[in-house]
Amino acid sequence: MPSSLRRTIGLTCGLCLLVLASPESATPDSGPRFSIAIPPGRGEPSIDGRLLLLLSTDPAAEPRMQVNDSPRTQMVFGMDVEAMKPGQPVTLDASASGFPIRNRNDVPEGDYFVQAVLHRYETFRRADAPS
């Protein structure tokens, strides 16, 4: 196991992360793309972690609370980010892996509640590890 501790920071759409869909920049082959940014002035100078985009058709709860192993699960897509800086958007495109739908291009058309979550990775270096 890597010598890192993972600490979760839940950042929701409209509160701490700005989530913008850019369908006009999408092509029929690539599907919609999402640009996700930490607002300027928030957080540390740069963050490493796992960026998750959650899509839900159910308004009953936050999308992140609706991902599970039941037939009613909602969708999540993720990608690793390194040195994500406030104010600099990261594009989550078709290369992001997903559950229960593997490819974001296979998401059915419709209206969705969208939430972005950043699971921050915090790396601790061992004193006896090579530099």
C-alpha cells in the first residue's frame, strides 16, 4: 500500500466547487465535457487527489449519497488530479472511468443533478524512503 493517507474533502456544486457543463464544446463522438474548478482563494496552492463527478436523476439526497451497489445506484465518474490549483479548471472528459456506466459517453440523455467531490490525497514521506 502506498505510504499516503487519504483524507476526504467533500466539495459540492455551488458551495465550494464550480461545476460547468460545456455542451457547446462537445462533439457527437466525445459527448458532454465538464469543467471543474476550485474557486480562487480557497484551499491550498495545489491539491493532489481523486476528482469525482456524480450524476443523479433523484432529487431525494445529494448525488454522492446515492452511489451504492443496488439497482437504484446513481452514476459516478472519476479521475486523478495532480497539483490542481484554485481558479484553474480541470476538464473531466470521456477518459474518466465510471460506475455503474463505465464510459461517460454512454450516459442516457436527460436531466441530472450534478455534484463534484474532491478526495484529497495527502502524501507523507518516510524518513528511510529514497528521495
